[in-house]
Amino acid sequence: MGYRLKTITREEHLAFVRARPSASHMQVPSWGDVKPDWRAESLGWFDEQGRITGAGLVLHRPVPKIKRYLAYLPEGPVIDWYAADLERWLEPMLDHLKSQGVFSVKMGPPVVARRWEAEAVKAAIADPEARRLRDVEPTSVEPRALEVADRLRRMGWQRGEDDAEDGFTAGQPRYVFQVPFAGRSLEEIQQGFNQQWRRNIKKAEKAGVKVVRGEYEDLPAFYELYLETAQRDRFIPRPLAYFQRMWTALAAEDPDRMRLYLAHHDGEVLSAATMLTVGEHIWYSYGASTSRKREVQPNNAVQWRMMSDAHELGASVYDLRGITDTLSESNHLLGLLRFKAGTGGQAAEYLGEWDFPLNKLLHKAFDFYMSRR
């Protein structure tokens, strides 16, 4: 028999997440409020004793003109992914979603398959023969992750396309950079930085850069820098209302779920970033900076302040989020990879996002529609 699955309340969902060491910030109930174009549903898995053993935030996206939905569980659900009976977890979810008119399910198992230490990443960037990080020998491999991938394939799940030129996909990043904090002092964490990072932190301090925590009213200042960053790094910016909605929604659930940091120098904001916290996992979420006064190193100053606060909050990992998989010098995102690798952490490869077509015809039609947008 499979686990019993049903829709649960936000309160039940949040209580389950809070009882765990960590979960993705996209698997808390309030994340559904950040995405108003999707209908949010909290699912709960229950054992034979009626205890909740898993939870998932499902975002339902309606397809124009027909009463059918795409269901998306970003970086979720929060279940026992290494369970030998993974089918008992996922089959009830598919049955439930199909009954609600869902034609295709997309999910992102929060399972790390491979890791590369910072030195391995640095060597790969310097190697003219290395084209992609995925082709470089990893520092460590998680065999259980490969077993999870095999089980998903046998169940009929299909790994989503992730062959974008820069390594990023339309969904969540498959490759991220993380700094382990568990069991390390703040001094030990800084000692793990490369020489350039340590030097830049000192430069910022000597230059008088001050990093402060911002409030809702400071989001426009962050956004001004964010627009400049979008133009410089060639990505489509989100509207200011998105960040205001994110702040309001996440703060209503937990006042410390989202933080904003701003680096000031001589009365001018030079850099800003948002930080998200769920349990012991803390993310650097969005960053923004100006090209002016780069010599005072405001970006390093912001990151060091956020890392220091994350350590004080008891973080076991500081997650710098997505990195490019492409190692070519012509890739405009390679500088960001170098910046993150300077923290001395690890590049991590997740299993990526997986699709299950409940209606193959509609699934193909929707894929075609998305590819022509």
C-alpha cells in the first residue's frame, strides 16, 4: 500500500517544515503567495498511524482556454527520496493531481548527485580542454542519488531538458555553489576563502564600506541596482512588485524568512542582496550592484556580512544558488562562477527537474507552445 495523501492546511504544512532541519524556500506555504499566477496547494503524506511523514507545495498553472493544469513542485516535494519504496510516495501524488485536471507534473528532487571542491572548480576553469563542469571528474559522488534517478526513470518520469548554453534552465538551477558551515567557526570559514576574497573584505573595511540590514522601504534602492545588474549580465529583470510581494508574503509566515542587505559607501548604495532562511539552510537569493566604485569591493562586503549573520543563525550550509555549467572564457557568467568559487565551498549538481506526462498529447502540445514563446 502507498502512503495516504491529501490536501493539508498551511498550518500543518508549516509545522512539518519547521520540524525538519531544512527544506527549500520554495517548499514553504508562503512561496505560493509569491506566485499569484499559480494556484498553490499543500499536500501531506500520512503513514498508517496518521502521522504526517512528507509534505509538498504544488503550484498549479492553468492552460489558457482549457480546464487543465501544469503542476509544479519546485525543489520538492519534501519526502524520503532515498526510500526503497519511492513509488509508494510518488504514485499517490500522481493519482491525486490527475484527479484535479493536471496533464503534466514537474518536480525538482532536492537530491545532490555530485560535488566539486573549489580547487577542482578552479582547476577546471584553468583547463583549456574542459568545456563543462559536468564532464569534469567530481570530488565526490552520491551513489544513492543515481539510484533515485534510476527509480524515477523506471516509474516513467523524464528528466527535463537542461542543455542550455550557460547551464541554466527555465526552472530551478541544477548546478549551485554551497559553503558548508556545520562544525566550522566563522574564522575557519574565512580561512577557506581564497586570497583575493580575504583581501577584498579587508579593502572594503578599510575603505569604509558599511553593510546594513534593510527593510521593505529599501527595496526600491535594491531594485535600482538590480536593473543595472540585469542590463550588465543580460537577463530579464523581475518587476519591483515581485520583490515587494516576496517580502510581504515571506515575512507574514516568518519575520526572519527574508532579509535585505545593503552596502553603503559615502552615502551611496553600491551593492545589495536578499537572503532567505528555512531551518539550517540559508540562501543568497538575489544580488544587485553598480559598476561604480568597484575598487571598494562592496559585493564581498555584503556576502561576508550575510555569511556572518547566517553563521550566527546556526546555518549548516550557506547556499550561493545557481552557477553556470559552461567553463568557456566567452561565457559572460564565468566571472560569477569564479566569484562564488572564491568562497572555498563546493559546486553541487542536483538531479535536475523531472516531468511526468499524465496526458502525453497535452504535454507535447504544451512543450511546443513554451518553445515558441
